[in-house]
Amino acid sequence: IKLFKILPHIIDTLLLVSAFMLLYTAGWPFFKSPWLIAKTLALFAYIGFGLIALKYGRNLKIKGLFFMLALGSVIYIILVAKTKMIFPF
């Protein structure tokens, strides 16, 4: 189905726009919330890991590894959002 090919791009675009709007409303570049930068960088990592996992991975082992890294990025983003700390562990 064509929707499954388009939907990830729409979701990633919305996530990026939301991240940049959040950074902008926090007073870019003079804000005092380093957790926002950590969250935004983790979002870029999630998108990169997802690209390798779904499109550019050469074999199943690499795709599986990058899928797990993408899931780890999502968990990190959620933990940082809840705790407002760069190292929420």
C-alpha cells in the first residue's frame, strides 16, 4: 500500500517541525534547557537509525541492530521528556 511508504516521511517531518518549534519557543539560541538539544539530537539519531533499519541495511543482522538502536532512541527521548535531564538513567 502506498500509504505505508508515505506515512513515515509525514511522521518524521512532523516530529522535526515540532522539535524545531520547541527549540525556537524556548528562546533559541539563548535558552537554558540543554535537555531540549539532547532530545532533538536523539530525534535525528532515531531518524538515521530508522533509515538504516528499514532502507539501507545490507543484511538482516544490521537491520535488526539499527531497529533496536531506533527503539532505544525513542525510549531515550521519552525519558528525557519526562525527567528533563540529559542523563535520565
